Amino acid sequence: MEAVILQVYGRVQGVGFRYYTHQKALELGIAGFVENRPDGSVYIEAEGEAKALGDFVVWCHRGPQWARVSEVKMTPMPPLGINGFSVR
């Protein structure tokens, strides 16, 4: 298991980014959560198997159709053994 914190910038609020992030996480077996931040970014804590987490990170660089991701900051973190994925 690996885990990361992702901070996603650009046009990522008001475009369904959290909803589609939740769907992609469930599809890939990723645990964690996603939430909007006051600065207009989206904050994600995610953990899962290395391959699935890598695929998830790649998806976060694109986001859903209406999003325009300009930057993704990624910080490794220790896995916490989280179950499920939530939208906050």
C-alpha cells in the first residue's frame, strides 16, 4: 500500500471534480477522501496499491471533462489503513 496527498489547482470546483474523483477512486479500489478548499483547489488523501494509485494520480491530472487542471502537487504520506472513499 502507498498513500499520497494531492492538491489539485485550476478550474476544479463547480465542475463535478469531487463526484468524479469519488467514482474513479471506487473504480480503482482507492481509499481516502476528497474535499474542496477555500482557495479554489481540491484536496485529496488517497491510498491503495501502487499501480491503482498511479492510475488515480494520472486521472487527477486530467479530471472530469469540464475541469481544467493547471497543477497537481503530490506529497507522499504513510498509509493509514483507511477503508472506503468519501466526499467531504
